[in-house]
Amino acid sequence: MRFALFLGCNIPARVKQYELSSRAVFRKIGIDIIDIKEFNCCGYPLRNIDYKASVLSAARNMALAEKQGLNIVVLCMCGFGMFKEAEHRLKESNALKEEINAILAKEGLEYQGKTEVKHILTVLYHDVGLDVIKEKVVRKYKDIKIATHYGCHALRPSDVVMFDDPVNPELFDKLVEVTGAKSIYWQSRLDCCGAPLLGINDELSMDLTKKKIVNASESGADYLCDSCTYCHMQFDNVQQMIISSGHDGIHALPAILYTQLLGLSLGIDSKALGLANNRVDISKIEEFLSSI
Amino acid sequence: MFYSISLYLALAIFIIGLIYKVSTWFSLTISVESKKVSTRFLMALKGVIAAIFSGRILILLKVFFLDVIIQRKVMREDFLRWLAHILIYWSFMLLLVMHALDSLITSRIFPDYSPTINPFMFLRDLFGLFVIVGVCLVIYRRFILKAPRLKTNAMDHYAIILLAIIMLSGVFLEGAKIGSYSIYESMVEQYSGMEDAGEIKPLTAFWVENFGVVSPDVKGPFDQELLKKGREIHETSCVTCHSRPRWAFMGYSAARLVKGIAVALDRAGVHTFLWYIHFLACFIGLAYLPFSKFFHIFVTPVSILANSVMDRQVSEAANVETRQAVEFDACTHCGQCTARCSVAISYETFENANILPSEKIRSLRKVAAGKESGENFARILEGSSICTNCHRCTDVCPAGINLEDLWFSMRESMFKKDYPEFSLLSPLSYYRGLMRDTIPEEDYTKPLVRARNTITAGYDLIKDQTEVITIPAYDSEFQDKSLSFQASAFKDCFGCQTCTNVCPVVANYENPKETLGLLPHQIMYSLGLGLKDLALGSNMLWDCVTCYQCQEQCPQGVKVTEVLFELKNLAIQSVKAKAV
């Protein structure tokens, strides 16, 4: 199995642990990863201001992978959603596709729509499969409750992203449970993390984040698990900002990336998973693991 | 005489230019809280001394070797570029020391030095060849390979042209001199002590045969006896200063090339003419250096070294600002940042070159010098704001410039001016949100409020909640055309309010209408009625988290979130169109 790995802008700069842990997990599971240096912004942050620019960005990435005959695995849900949106729109509108391709042609690229874009969770669930992962798990979690956070842009709009059932998704829960952890039900599990508004309306953005953290804590979660760059920055960096600003007295709920959670139970060293990079300390999670 | 005057003139301009440029390092305004020139100067002095007399000197030495001498960053990114640059850089430096400054340096180290003996003669041509090959690679890369969005500006052209003139005039000057009979004659006069034409003939024959001199009357083939005699004279009078000119392989080739017309060229004094061109080009290069791209020869090492021991968080703020001013001059416009920029492709749709880091840095220098305003300023601000802060430009910059830091500082200082910037209302602001603690509270919110207010300013209808709104006639231009694609499905809305009921933003407020203006279902409905102003003026647009709950759950299949996305695009487009 081979994929072009799409990291996007934030992971290498701010969420290095997501790259580290993903690569480690891919290696362990036997997925070949190709890096395409020329990849650019996924287009997601541009959508508010210029739709065409965002589709062009996404299309260029897909065209680059297409040139090498590769499918793309995306770690971020917002990025994944953007790719799907672009794919969808380019299939629908020939005029747009021609316009985009005219620009791409200047550097010898063409978007034909042959490349399939998948989120890392989809790859693990569908392409690898729970059984294979189960076989590779060497340390199981015991007595740990995880609040699994789905993330909006992978789940919705469901007719475009086709990730899982938008009302009753279970893909992510199952992936969590394969490690022995319990994925709990919590009311706001499908709600927004607040990230799209950080920097635009911080108060609102943090309100949404706090609500989710409080709801997860109250539902008994020991950790929150996410699998998206923005969600993770929100639950980690921004939660840390909320905690250190002090005036809210929320109970810290550490957020762990799914690749970190899985990586540990695959027997990967916590250093190789970048556990120390998280702002809200997650090192204690190893206490829930059985020994090898 | 003319030579000395032009040399001193060039030197004077060079020194004045240098002083002027260095002074700007302490006067350009980059930080929001800019310090006084004198403070910055003293702080910088202190910082430099502290760095040198501390453990950091080891880091500096290591970085100097790896990044200034070997230039590993360039090698890692692009081998061809590295090769071209190393060839030019090293060979040019060696030519400068060994050839241009020979009377000051080479002849002091080697008492027997003469430009016409080996190894100097050969090395001069070898280094010259390396520079020429390097320049050819540069031309190939810039004009034939043409990396996408790599811009070449007038400065780049001047640099390449000047270098080419210096190198080519040098080669042809050497060629003209090798063939020159008049130089030969004066040399003979000076060094052989012979005056009689018959006496001189064997030497002339020997030099015509072996040293490429083109004599108007003495022509081969010569008999061995004559040449043997010539060699004897040569060995007593000339050999101490002259190696075979073949070793100067480029000059010699040039001499062979023009052999047929060498006598005429010599009579016309072409070698004198070429000599003028050669040294004048060098002097122009010297005088122009502080103002040209070549200034980077001095400044880039400074930037690389400063960045290796400085950190925004711990270093003195005044010194960070000074370093950033230095960085403007350290940029070589090599385009590596643009080649790796995450949003460079957006240049194609925004048609704003300031998005490209390699172009942005130039514009920002003008902004820092207080030289930009109006439309230009707004474009530079837009270009600077369309940035995902991915750090890639900084990672690859061979000049060691902390570009991301520079963008951040310049953006914030530009936000202090009264220009609205709308890309702040997109997730591009995420990084700014994370960096909030480093920005004074008022400076943080002001540009956000300004962007929103500028957009809503044009839509009065939404502000007066008491008035009964008259429904306008069907605006086909707006309702059919501007809302494109799937978004036009808003027409199917029957006002059930599901979108509003599931909206997490609406749920977050006790009195959502007051904060958000219109709620999602009201926006859909007003679009159906053609009340464009209501839809575009609503705060809801910018507070939408794009979670797609509304769209997912709409029983009528209205693409609520898509509609909101398109309205945002539309609102920004129309406010920008109005500004122009």
C-alpha cells in the first residue's frame, strides 16, 4: 500500500507530533509513504475569502499526486474536507475544471480526477482493516475512557466527504476500541471544536471548545482523542491558553492524537510519537497500558 | 590618472552607500513598538559583543562554515543552484583576492608574482571559467528552466549583466593583449635591451610561434635555427615573468579567435579600450554594490549569523527589529522561498505578487521605510496576510532570514494603519490567534473589528431593525448569477428553521439576533426575497464555524453552509471593488 502523505501547513510548523506519530504508525503497519515536496496549502483557509483560490490549491496538490500515480492520505480533517469539496466541485463543473487546468498547465500539471484522497482514519479502517491492526496491537489499554471527537469536516457534508454515517458514525470509535480503550458516548461528540473561528472571534471559538471539554469530562472521559490538525491545536494549544488565562477554572482534559494513542499500543516508543510535544501533558496515559 | 580618479570615486560612493545602508538598519520601522535609532544602535553593539565573547562564538563559527562557506541549505534544496552559486561565489572571491587586489595581496605573499606566470595565469582563467559557467547556469535556471512563479526583476538583470561584462571583457582583454604587437614591442624595449630590428627578429619569431603574438611582418613558418636563437634570448630576458599563454586557456582561445584581425585590432588600440571597459565595469560594480543585489555578499552572512544565535522570545526586542531590518538587505531574491511557499499558487487567482515571499520582502522594505500608501499599501497588506505561516520559506531561505517572523512583525505593524484587511476573517488568522499573547490587546482586536465594520458599512438595511423592509424586485443579476453552483439551492428554503436550531453558534448566545444580525434561516429566506443587503451585512457570515450541521440537516437540501461561504466571498469581493 502506497500513499502520498499530505501534511499541510500546520503540522510541520506546529503539530510535529502528528507527523512523527503518523509516520511511525504507517511504518509499523507497512504502508509506504511518499513525500511530495511541491505540495502546497490544501486550500481550506482560503475558502472564506476566495473560493476559486481554494479549489486551485487543492487541485494542484491532487494533480501533483496524480502525476506520480499516487493516492493521497491526509492527516487533517479540514484539509480532507477541502480536497473532497474540490473534487466534488470539479466533477460537477467542467468550466471550473478547465479554468483550473489552464492555470495548472503553466507548470505542466493537469487535474484529471484520478487521485483518490483519503483521511488517515479511513485508510486505517478500510484499507488496513481492524483485524490487521488488532493483530499488531501489543499493549492494550485497560480501564481508560476516551471521548472520541469526530471532527466536522470529515463527517459533513456527508454526500461530499462520504466518511461515515453523519448521524451515527462509528468508524473512529471502533478504531479507538481496537486498542482496548473504551470510547464513551458523549452528547457533543459530533460538534465543532471551535477552531475555524480562532483568530476571527476568539471568544466564540473558545466557548465552543470549552463546552466540548466540559461535556467530555462530565461524561467521564479520561482523555479526548482527535485526528485532525485544527481540532488538535484547539484541544491542545488553545485549551492550554484557556487554562493558563485562568479565569475559567475548567478541568483540563488532555487531548491525544489517534496516531499517538494507537502508536503506543502498537509498541512504539513515546518519544517516536512525540508525546512530549503536546501542550497539555499526556504522558500519564502510558499508565493505562498493559506491559508487552 | 583616469584610473585612479575613477577608482577613488567608486570607492567614495561605495563607502557613502555602505554607511547609508547600514544606517537604515537602525531606522526602518518594523515592530509595533519601534525603538529609537540610537537605542537600537547601542543595543546591537552590545548584543554583538555579548555574542562574540560567549559560548555562542562556537555556534557562530560552525554556522559560518556550514551556511556561509559551504552553503548547505542551498545544496539541500537544489543542487544545480548550489553549484552555480558556489562556482560564482568562490571563484569571484578568489579572483578578487588574487587578481583584482594583486598588488595589495598576491604580490606581498609571493614576491615573484607576475600575472603572466603560472600558477596565477592558469588559475585566473580557471576561476574566470568557473564564474562564467556559474553565470550560464544562473541564466539557464532563470530564463530557460523557468521555475513557476520565479520572478526576475531589474536588479537581477543588472547583476547578471554586470558580472557578464566584467568576465567577458576580462577574457577578451587578455586575448587582445596576448596577440598585441605593440605591447610586445614595448616589452622588448623594456626587458631585452635590444634595439636593432635584426637582433630582435629571432625573439619575435619565437614569440609569434609560441606565445601567440601577431606581428605585422614577421610571419611563420620559421626555421629551427631562428627559433632556437629566439628561445635563448627569451630565456635570458623574458622567461622569469612569462609562462606559455596557452595556460591562460580562455584568453588564449580568444586570441586565436581574432588572430586574423589582431594587427588591425592592436593598431586601433582595442586592448586599451577593453581595459577601460574591464576596470570601469569593476568600479561601477563597486560603487553600485551597496545599492545592488551584490550587497548580499556582506549582509547575508550577517543575517545568517545573527539568526543562528537569536530567538524572538529571548532576544532584546530592539535587536530583533534591527536584525529584521538587516534581513531586508540580506535577501538575494533567489526565489527559493517562493518555490516552496504554501500559498504561492494563490498568486494565480489573486494576481497579487506580494503573496510571493520573494516579492513581498521587497515591498515590505518600502513599507518599513514609510514609503508606501494607498492602493499599493492595501495590496501589500493583502499579500502579507495571505500566508498560512507554514514556516517553509524560513526553513529554506539560504540567507538564513527568519521570514515568518518578519511577515508577522510587518503584518502587525501594518494593521496599525487604517487599512481594512479581510483575509483576517478566515482561518488564515489561526496562527495570529495562537500568538495573541504576544500582541497588545487593543492592537489585536482593532483590525478584526475594522474588517467587519468595513464590510457591513455598506449595508444599512440591517442596522435599522424597526423599519419594515420593502421587498425589492427580483434581482436576477444577483439571485441567479452571483450565487453560483449548488449554492443557489437556497430557493428551496421553506423557513422551517432547522438550520438555525442546530447551529452551535446560535446556541452559544442568549440573544443571538443581537450579536449575529441574521440567523441562518433568515439569511436563506432573505436571499429568496432578493434582500442581498441583509444577507451580506449579517455578522452571522463571519461567525459561522462552517461545521455543516445546518446543511446536513436541512430537510429541503439547501446547501446552507455553501451559501454562507459564497456570501462571504461575495461580500469581500464587493467591498474590495468599492475600494478601488
